[in-house]
Amino acid sequence: MKNYLVESVTLENGEIIAYRQTGKKSKTLILIHGNMSSSVHFQTLMTELEAEFHVVAVDLSGFGDSAYRHPKKRLALYASEVAEVISKLQLNKVAVLGWSTGGGVALELAVQLPEKISQVYLLDSVGVKGFEMYQKDEGLQPIFTQRLKTEEEIAADPVQVLPILKAYEKKDTEFIKLVWNSSIYLDKQPPLAEYELYLEAILKQRNLVDIDLALVHFNITNESNGVAPGSNHLAKIKCPVTIFHGEKNLIVPLAEAEATKKLLGEQAELIVFPQGGHSLVTDDLQGLGQKIRETYGKGAV
């Protein structure tokens, strides 16, 4: 895997945002990673696209090499920082690709910068009603009638949160690897040296609870998601949306992508990868790159 130079910009609020970039073409694509990851996870995609695009992969604040001086508990706040990065880099029309949590950030970014965002790519993205987390019973199984809503409830979750926080504290990459292999890298794992870099990047996260809270409260529809009222921001997105989703995705089921497509109608195109899971960059890098090239600038079909 090719490693790209880490650069950074300082925002007006003092937050330092790291990013990697490559390519010098006029077509610019912003890459926004998901939870438990960073721009490192996009380096193979950067190589795949650099001959035809100017690619900029950011580290959201609290991840990777970015700072986290100001806690943020809503995805729209992370989007605001990416918007400022775009401004400071003097980028005009850009497309944005968001993976998982990054998809929610990308959608909020399209709301905030309607004149600059020409297209949104949702890569195995969180749904437009956010991510559901539940209370657990004595057997650590989810109680589907009891949603987690508050920061305190999420921070105390014994399955999805506390074990990860403990692994971060102990720098337990073996546990993190077990989690990813059982839920994301189901059929195909990255090469060992590449995987080690991903694990190092994952351990740099400092805002797991804040991001989980933001995901639970993310809702850009016009109705409640059971935790938060809808902002109806989805109706403010005017650019084309291209949805890439793995049929075998265990983190965000395909039904979520189908629901997003249904709400957006002809504004969106859904492209399903039958053998893909939650990391299409790993499962089918070349296929993903080809679909990006085919759909860039063309909008929904």
C-alpha cells in the first residue's frame, strides 16, 4: 500500500484537521472515513483514483492525526469542519464520498455547501435515520424495545462500546482485529502490513462515545427515528446521490441503502455489490474504482 504525506489545516475554532491528497486533475473527490478508522483506510482507493482525480482524504476531528480540542456530538458539526477544510484548500466544485459514518457527514456537507458539492457518494453508509443501539439484557443480547438515547447510556454499553474503549486504552490490536474480522472483513482481509497500519489508525480515535451518540441522533428525514426528531435536511440536498452498498454488509444492512434510495427517488442511484460487505474498498477495490469513474459527474440514472 502506498502511503501518502499527512498535511493539515488549522480551523477558526483552533481544531487541526489532517488530510492526505494525491492527483492533480480538475475533478476533485473528497473522501470521508467512518467510525473506528481514518484516511489511512482510504489510501488504496487514493492510488486507484489518483490518475484521474484530485483526491483529498480527511481525518475527521477526533480521528487519525487530527486534533480533538472541541467535543462534537452531531454529525453536522463534523461536516462543518470539512466544509472549512474545503474552503481553506480553495476547492470549488467537488464530489464527496462518505464511508459508513462518513456517509452521514457527507450528506450534511451537501446541505451546508449546496453550491460546492456536485455529487454525493454513499459507501456502505449509515442510513438517513441514523444507527440504532439498544439496551442489553443479562445475556448481553439487545432488547429491541429499549433504545440507547443518552451519552451516559451509550458510554455504559457492555457490548458495542466498553470493550472497544478498553481495547483502545490497552492498545489491544488483537481484539480490534477480532472485531473487524467478525463483522467487516468477513471474506477478505487486507494484506498483513496494510492491516497493521489500519489497526494503528483505529487506535488513534478519541471520540468513540461522541460519534456513537451522533449516529444515534442522526436523522435527516421528516419524521422521528425513535430517538431524535427529523431535521428534514434530506429535502435540502439538491445534488445527485450515488449509493454503493455491499449485499453482505453486517454493520449497515442493505435495507438501509434501499430505504435511502426510496426516499431520494430519481435523485439517487443504488449500485449493489453482491459479494461486498461493509468495506468495499477491501472487498472490491477495482470494481469500486471503476464505478466511481463511470458515475462521476453523471448523476443518478
